[in-house]
Amino acid sequence: MGDYTGTYRGEDVDTRVSEHNLGVYKNAYTYKRRPVTLVWAEQFQWAVDAIDLERQIKGWSRAKKEALIRGDWDGLQKLARRGPKRDDS
């Protein structure tokens, strides 16, 4: 299973997923990886915020991405390289 992270500026994300599965974009990363399934989406008011998060997620481990998909916020925090400092004293 591969993973793909991207942004979409349209209104209907279901249409975008359908376009990927129909092979509308022959040069797209997903073209040879069909069918694709949307596993997580988020809306942003500003495109720059979506692009910033996209770049951040692309650098994450598979485990961290899977925690995001599950909505496992505690697990996501534990997988963060620079998570909150713990006082083990």
C-alpha cells in the first residue's frame, strides 16, 4: 500500500478522487497506483495553510500518518520527534 499526500483547491473532494480513479491525469503520481481511496481530509480557509500541512505530513513516518488517519491524537503526539517534554523524576 502506498501513500499519497496532496492538496486540492476545488469544492468537491469526491470528484477529485473519482478523477484519480478514472485516470484523468495521466502524469499524476496516482495514475499507476489506482484505485485510490481517500482516508483522511481536512478543509482550510487558506490554501497556504493546507500546503504547509501537506509538506509537514509528507515528512512523517507511516506510523504517524496512520495515527492521523485513525484520529489517534495521543498516538500522534507520542510519535512526534519533538513531543512535549516529560518529567520522569
